[in-house]
Amino acid sequence: MKTTPIALTIAGSDSGGGAGIQADLKAFSANHVYGASVITAVTAQNTCKVTAVHAIPADVVRAQIDAVLSDLKPQVIKLGMLFSPAIIRTVANALSGYDGMVILDPVMIAKSGDALLQEDAVEALKSELLPRADLLTPNLPEAACLLGRDVAQDLTSQEDQARALLALGPKAVLMKGGHSTGVTCTDLLLAGPTAPLLLSAPRVNTRNTHGTGCTYSAAIAAQLAQGLPLPAAVTAAHGYLQQAIIAADQLTIGSGHGPVHHFYAVWS
């Protein structure tokens, strides 16, 4: 019997549906992979702001992970919003026997500017999970926060920060360039001492970019779950996200930063 590709997301819930668990499951499905989920926090959130965050008790997070891993056997796990040191440690411990790939998207700030990671959780994230990650996918502000540096302003500093992050333990780092300025956005994938892979696309003039980071990392997870090597998986996910952003204005969702169009290829 053919094995069904499965990806698991461990992240927070976005009640507005544009980011977090909801975006991950949409991206998994749009990229032809079955999605499972573990919810770490419930946010009261829409396209304008986050009004409340409730962390799921650590023992319940662990129970969800154990339930999934004892039965579903995901090829890839994507980590998103983890919120607190206790949840980070719980996730790290629960994954100690997992031998599949792990993607860590260090979710810290919502598109609205609201915090999604407690200040004292950054060090726990660095010590507990960065060494376990097969791929770390920070945007430029997240990379700067993890390193205690200023935000990278050009490709040279972007690569320098990627190498500094690589030294903290992950097998590969994808520096996402969406927060840069200019008419072109360039992402940088670094997987060792060799030259990085650069992925560039024209900047799309839209405010509907809520959930882009979640969607990107989830799409990469889906491609890896189907057996693609990392560079090909990132390239395919990059193309998918670009089209989802281009199609975002076909949707009319909320009055703030709306979501990307995860199902642009199947909705008429």
C-alpha cells in the first residue's frame, strides 16, 4: 500500500484563520499532504490585531503530540508558535525519539505587531530546539532577535546572520527576505559551508500578507513529506507562496492584513 505523506504542525490557533494552525493545514492540503495538528495556544485574533492569548497546559500539549506520533507517523513536523519556556521544553522532550525532519519557524510577532512568544522563551528556543531543527526559517527581525543583532539590511549581512544561526545548531537556515526594502524580495537558504541558494521574487503590492511565514514553512514541510530534497522543497514552496500572495487580493477577508490565497489553484 502506498504511504500517504503526512505533516504535523505544532503551533498556535488563529481564530481569524489566516495564520498558525489554520494556515498550516491549508498549506498542507494545497500541497497534497495530509495534515495533523497539535495546538500550543489559542489566540483571539483577526486581520487587525491579537486581543487575547491562552496557552494550552504543557501536559495537554504533550498528550496531543504523543497521540499523533503513536499512530499517524508524520514524515515531517513543523514547529510554529510555542509561546512559553514550558511549552518549548515539553515539545523538545516529546520529540526526543522522533526520527523524521523538523522545521522550526520561530514565530515571535504577529503581523499586527502583537507578541506571540514570551520574552523569557527566546533562550529556551535557542537551547532546546535550534539544535534539533533540520531547517530554521526566521524572517529578518526574528533572526536579529535570536542573535541579539540589528536587522540585516542587505544580502551580505543576511548571509552573515544565517551563518551565525547555523552555528547554533540547525542543519540549515532559510532567511526570509520579505521584511527587506526594495522591489525584489530575496530569501537565502544556507545548508553548510557552501554558497547559499538565493530565491528572489518581485515584491507584490498587497496588504494581504497575514500568515506568509506560517504558510511558507508549512509548504516546505509538505514538499519534504513527499520526498523532495531540501533545496527543491524550498524552491517549490517559494513558488507556491509567491502565487498565493499574488492571488491574495482575489479574497475579501477582514479590514486589516488579510490572508494569502492558499487555494488559488483550486478555487474558481
